[in-house]
Amino acid sequence: MARSPPFLKANPHVVGADTLPPKPEVDTCPYASQVVCDASHIYRSYDGKCNNMQSPYWGSSHYPLARFLNPNYADAIDVPRKGPTGYSLPSPRLVSSTIHWDVDIPHHTHTLMLMQFGQFLDHDISRTAISKLNMDPNSGHGLENQECLPIEVPRNDSIYGRDPCLMFVRSQQAPNPNCKIGPREQLNQVTSHLDCSHIYGSSLKEANDLRDFSDRRGRLKTTPHPAGRRYKEMLPQDPQFKDCKGDNHTILCFKAGDGRVNEFMGLATHHLLWMREHNRVEESLHRMNPHWNGEKLYQETRRLVGAMWQNVIYAEFLPILLGPTIMERYGLYLKDRGYWNGYDQTVNPSCSNSFATAAMRFGHSLIQGMLNTRNVDYSFREAIPVSTMFRRPHMMYFPPQVGTDAIMRGFLTQNSQSMDSFISAEVTSHLFAEHPPKGFGEDLASLNMQRAREHGIPGYNFYREWCGLPKAYTWADLSNELPSRSSYYSQYSRHVDDIDLFPAGISEFAYPGSLLGPTFSCIIASQYRNFKYGDRFWFENAQHNPYPFTQAQMREIRKSSVAKVICNNADSITHLQPKVMLHPRSRVLKNLR
């Protein structure tokens, strides 16, 4: 990388691109109303407002995704991205079936925990709202189908050849944050801050729905384990959510701070561990401070868990993902002692569109087609097709058959797939299939590309230029950036600018010391820099934080790790490697720090 890109400053719509021409103001805008912020309030708001006292909406829930580059719509307003001269881009399904084959190349160092932690982390910071369709109750067809954007299926497609298209619904349009008429923007339903909103919720109502008020303490709700007191409590159940599958219909879906908790069993296990961690910390605080009331216990626990969460992201996850050079260049390393006073009120911590829609989806390349569950002694138990684990959290209830710990031990010991263009067919052919593992479902790679196009995300070449990398003018210019397999792009694309950000980003040759290539390293590092530097409540911050941690508290927070969270909250995991995202039999990466 020749240079670092500019970091997201005051106006999230002009970074790395020219300012859009001024547009007439609209009559109403939800972000025009004045928010009264109390600088002395010592705890984060649930919805993320008032983190930045000058720009109180930044990073809040139900606020538009930010942008590193101006949107690229075909009509400059909302028609999905097309080629430079207005021609249609190749079908995302064609790209997926051509580039993203299912090839088994396990990574030699990283465990599946890296992928699973990344998904859990992503759900703390982004969730795009999807448009609702008005349906004809008699025919089931959409009456207003302008929000439908079906993915064309090639006639010779070996999987979906009989279907002309794959269903796709556009993201909900969001008001422009500047209260001006302009290009279509998309809404982030959760807070962008690294504040454990996926554990506690992104609103006061969500938070209260998850709290256990029965004993006037600060605990989160739980469900007794059906296998008895030998096992710790499970996540609370959600009788309103009807989308879970399984043979036992008496077991309901789980409820958590983020509604996607039931999407994948590995995701649900992380929700479970961190819910238990909250209740474990709350119990310790209650014993030390029996005079505290329930609200004080809850808020202090939430504050401590949030600090632990930030610590493990920047001390464990990001160094493995990005490597020492990128960590140093973007100022992402945590301090070993004392406080950090780098908060900058001009940095917008809002989640960027390209990060949420493309770059942070790098983990889709790491997914294994089969999850190897393990017994208490880590001996092999059984291999479970990943497609059978979508929306089927009931499997977590039965330790003799599967159970939370058997799943977790699988993530701790099984290598992830390598970071490359190959993606498991379990998610490119059987995602959310009705009858897995044989029944066909959705194609995750196609969904990623279609989502980016309808969000107006510029192509891969534009982000290369924004990151200070040489812009490609011919296909030959990318020969040293993408593997030879990616030359297939030229077979169905007319111009190098056609290449979508997601498929090229996961295909790039890795940057030295990083799991990722230079473009995704740049986008992801820029975003995590904004999360850190734009967070007034950052756990290391003392100068601007109204309620900084003490030095003694900081020393304990810095000891937190994902391994400790697992050890403290699993039912029967008694030993594991200290760096859970690295395989226990591999050499620890040098310069990890």
C-alpha cells in the first residue's frame, strides 16, 4: 500500500470523493430534530445517541450507513450499479458459479473460531433494514414490486438452472443524514459502536425485554436447561419468532440483543456465552457491592462487559486478521498500560456501507462445509453439514447428541478454510435450505454482490484507488493482484471497473502478515480506526470519558480474552488454547503482540 486512505471525518459522504452538488432540502427529516445530550451521563445510551456531543446521531441505531466513497448508482439516484457506459453487469449468480467454487483448502494456522467470532462481531455493528413488500393475499405476488431485484440465473446453471431467478429484496431506503434530497441511502438498524448491542439491544425497550427484573438485580433473562441443573442456563426463548426449524417443536427460538441470533448455531453459542458472562460478572459485583440496586448492578456490568468486548476485538481478533504492519499504520494497537487519549470528535464512528456490505463479509470464504464436533476429551464426535445448522438452535439443547460445548470444541480445533475465492457450497447452494443438506437454498455470494450493487457500492477498482493502490486500466494490470483464476472476470465483464468489491476483495493475494489482501485490509482497518477514535466511551479513554475506568480496573480488563469467556461460561470445557483463533497445534504467529 502506497499510503493510508483518509479517515472518515465530519461529513461521511465526501471522504475520498468529490462533494455531491447541493440539493433542495426536504420538508421533514428524522435527524433534523435537536437531541439534548447530557455530557455528565456516565453510561452509554442504548441507541448510541450522544456518544458524540456535537453530532449526536453519529453511530446511533436507525441511522444511515456512512460511505467511504460516494455511491455509484446507474442514474445517480437509486438504480443499481451498471457498467461505465450503462450496460448491465453480469449476473451475480454467474460470477458466483464461475469464481466461487467449493474447493477444500484449509488454513494452516487459523481455527473456525476466527470466522465465527467475526460474524458475532459483525452483528454488533451492522444490520441493514430490508424493504417490506405489499403482497396480494390471494396470489401471493407483490403488488408493489419496485423493491424486488431478482438475481438472474444462467440457463446452464448446474444448481438453479430450472429457476429463472433467485429472490432478492432491496434494502430499505433511509432519509439522507444531511436532510437533503440525494442518492438512496440504507439504514443501519443497530448501533455502530462496539457496545455489545447484540447482547443488550439497540433501544431501551429491547434492553428491558432482555433483563431479569424478578429479583431486583442486574441479570439478563435465561431459560433453564432442559437436561437439568447439571448444565448452565440457556438463552431466553422467543415465542414470537417462528422461523426456527427442527423436529422438536416444543423448543422455541432464542431471544438476544440482535434478532439474528437463530441464524446459525455457532452464532447462538457466542450469544449464549456472553449472556452467561454478563450474569457471571453481575454476580461478582453483587457480592462485592451488596448495597447496589439492580440498575446500578446492570449498568456497571454492561460497562465492564463492553470494555472486555473492545479489548478482545483489538487485542485478539484484529492482530490476527490484519497483521502488525496494518495494526501499527492505522493506530489500532491497544496500550499495554495507562490511558489512551486519542478520541477525536470529528471522526464519524458510523458503520460504512462498503465495510458492512462487502469487506466485513470476508469470513464467508473461511466457512467449512462440515463442522467437526468434539467430545469432552476433544476426541472426534461427528461431522455436521453446516447447512443443517441454520435456524436450528434446538441442537444446542441436547448435550448427549450435540450440545453447546461439543460445537464450541469443534470451532476451537478445526481449521478454517483459507482466505481465497473459494466458498463452500453449503452457503452458495444450501443457505437456509428447507430440507438440508440436499435441498437447495440461497447463494450467499450472489446475495453479497447483489446487495452491494443495489447499495450503489463502487467497484473494486475504485476502492483500490481510494486505498492508495494503483488503479487498473487493463486486465493485465491485475495479474499481480488477483490469482490467475480471477482472469475469468474478463470472460464476462467488459471493463475492469465492472469487478464487484466482494469477490475481488476475498480473492486478492494476502498483504504481508495479514489474512487479507491490501484492499480489504485498508477498508477494514479504516473502519475499526473510526470505531476506536470516534468513540467517546472507548474503554481506554480517560480525557473525554465522563466515567473512566480506574487503573486497577484497566489492568483486569486487559487480561480478558475469548478463552477466558469460554472457560468461565461453558458447561464442561476445562482446557483450551489461550489464543482460540489459532490452532492449538500451530506455531503462534510472530509479531502478534
